[in-house]
Amino acid sequence: MKKVILSAIASILFAFVNAQEVKFGIKGGLNLSNWAGDTRGMNLKPIVGVNAGVLVQIKLSEKFDIQPELLYSTQGTKMKNVGASISDTYYSGDIKWNLSYLNVPILLKYSSDGKSFIEAGPQVGFLTSAKASTKLTQYSQTVERDVKEAFESIDFGFVVGAGFNITPNLLADLRYNIGLSNIAKTESGDNTKIRSGILALTAAYRF
């Protein structure tokens, strides 16, 4: 994966030197995220988050662009009806895992007609915060805890998507980030693997 990222960075630098056109932009949208992998029995449900950031679109040819981005993204999952017995009393409730990342996707974009396009490329995410919030059915109060130490600081993924250039400056896209690395820290002998998955709908404006 490190070789893929380094190759992508090298291709961006080469593209800057040889680019026919470079555009900068801002973008934002909504995430629908969940966890995959060894999640059997967790009763996970997707949660809605947001993403926002900046992009650089580097035109390589009439049909191909490279587009690196820097995005703040809120993602995670919700565990439904989690229960445990404490001092002979059974407690149950939902646990929402709220993770925030700085994601850096580097996408190769292809458009045959200048309007619609497809995109794909690697993504690396840097964890900025992780919190778990719990609301027990017996109480109305919500309790939140910092759980950043339970997660890996870097998340690798691969992005695929499609979109449409609404105007020369305005575009919209729908993409899915396929998690490739284990986001949960595990102890020696624990082979549990949890990967993130994010469906994102975004709009962007290029200057």
C-alpha cells in the first residue's frame, strides 16, 4: 500500500509539471458509513456523517484528469441493542461510534464526453478523533467517551465513483470508499479485522 501511495504522489508531481490545466476547488457532502469485516453478531447500522474539503483537478489530456483531495470526514457506525448485566441488573442501549478523519484520496478521472465521468484511486485517512456515545434505555442521559486509543491512526482504502459536470465549474459525484486496512487495534493473538465502508454524495465548485 505504501508503494501505491508513493507512486500516486510521484504521478501528481509529474502531472503538475506537464499539466495542460490546473483547477482548484472546494467540496462538501454527506456520508453514509458502516463497518465491515468480522462484525457478525454486532448488529451494526449505518450512520450519516459529513465531508468537506478542497481539491486540485489536474488535466492530463482531453479525457483524463488526476484529482487529489483533502477532506474532513465524519464516519463510523451504530451498535443496536447492546446489553450487559451489572450487579444483577441488566442494562441495554445503543452505542454510536463517531470517528473523524482527514482523508486524502488521489483519483484518476475519465470522461468520454466532458460531462459524465468515472473515478478511482487510493485513499489514506488520518484519524483525528474517536468517540463512543451510549444512551441506556433505563436513562435519558447520553454518556460519551474518548476511544481514540482503540483505533489505528491510519486507514487505507480504495475509492470508486461516478459523477457529472453540471456546469464548467460545478460538479456532483457519488463514490464508495472500500476499506482495505484494519481500523481497530487488536492485541497479540486477536485476528479480528474491522474495515470501514463509506458511501459519499458530494458537490464541488472549481475556480
